[in-house]
Amino acid sequence: MSASALEIDVLLFASFAEAFGSDRVRLSLPADATVATVIAGVQAASRALSDAPPLPATVRVAVNQAIAAPEQRVRAGDEVAIIPPVAGG
Amino acid sequence: MTGPHLVRCPVVADALLARVGSDGHGAAALFLGTVRDRNLGRPVTGIEYSAYEPMAEREMARIVEEARDAFGVTAVALEHRLGTLAVGEVSVGVAVGHAHRAPALDAVRFVIEELKRRVPIWKREHYVDGTREWVDPTR
């Protein structure tokens, strides 16, 4: 990974918020980070958690409150959130 | 008309129907989702709902707009409850009023299916044995 150029607070919900014990996690990302980089970063951070229940393997990311494609770039100031499988209704 | 909402008080069918009523309508269609007493055979005591609230309300508003475009319905009321609900309580309500029944019924089905598919709302079931689990429809 190149030198960190982007500090992003990623919003967490449901199983992720419970596993991290927080509604957000700070990631240090390279300047050219994408949505896929964010997912990999959160999954790596979750593996470092002790005795957390298993998390959904497939998650999406919302950037500025809209679901984003894996290749979308993430920029400073974006509102970034991990969206585990939804279950409303 | 007020937009779709996340609420922390009971979802009331009559209130939803009142919001979509009109003398020009010949139909009012209603769907209520309720908390079931078991899931996959396990007895459930209640369900706890949470959401990415600003995104969920935006997505609910988009779904209502899509229903308007697809079915020509302008009178749509949509509420989803958050917090911990007991068995039998209403978690979600959709009401649609229209001059005719077909667009009203089709729009109700569309709105609830899209809500379940894409609105960032999550639920954790509480079981009789005291355990709790996040529901993952993709698993």
C-alpha cells in the first residue's frame, strides 16, 4: 500500500456496528482508494477483532448515501458506509 | 402529502389510509408487515429494527417516485418502524389510493418488494432462548 493519503471514517451498521462496538471505524487509505479498497480495509480490520461473531461476507458500500460500484473512487469528505445485507419489512 | 418515514411509534393503518384518501378514488390498497412468532422454526419474542436513517428515507422516497412513474399513483403513504417490536406489531405499512384497484394493488406490491430489496434497514431477531441474531436474507 502506498503512503496513507486519505483518512476516512466509515459508518457501520447492524452486525458490523456490533462487531466493532462502534458506529464507525477510521481507515487510512491510499490517495487512489476505491469502494473495493474500503471493503477490503473494513474486512481486514474485522479480522483483527477478538471473539466477534462472523460477519456477512458480501457487503456493499454507500458513498454519499447511494450504493456505489466497487471501482468508484473515494474522496476526502465523502460519507462512506458499509451496507450489510438489508432486511427491512 | 408527507414523504415516507421511519417512525418510532406504532404504524397505524387508519392513519396511512387517511393520508391517501380522496373522493376521486375507487380504491385504497394496504399492506402491513407484522412481526411473526417464529423464523425458520425458531420461536421469536421480538425483532429489533435499525437503519442508516438518512439514506433509508431517501431510498424510500425514490421508491415512491418510481411507483408514481410506473403505475401513475400519486397517493402513497409509507412508514417503517424502528426500535424493538413485539410479536404481532406492525413493522411496515404501505397504503396507495387510486381511481382504480389495479394500479393501487400493483403499486403496493412494488413498494414493499423494493423496500425489502434495497432500503438500508436491518433487523435482529430475539429468540425465546435469549439469543439474538442479525437476519441476513442472502445467507
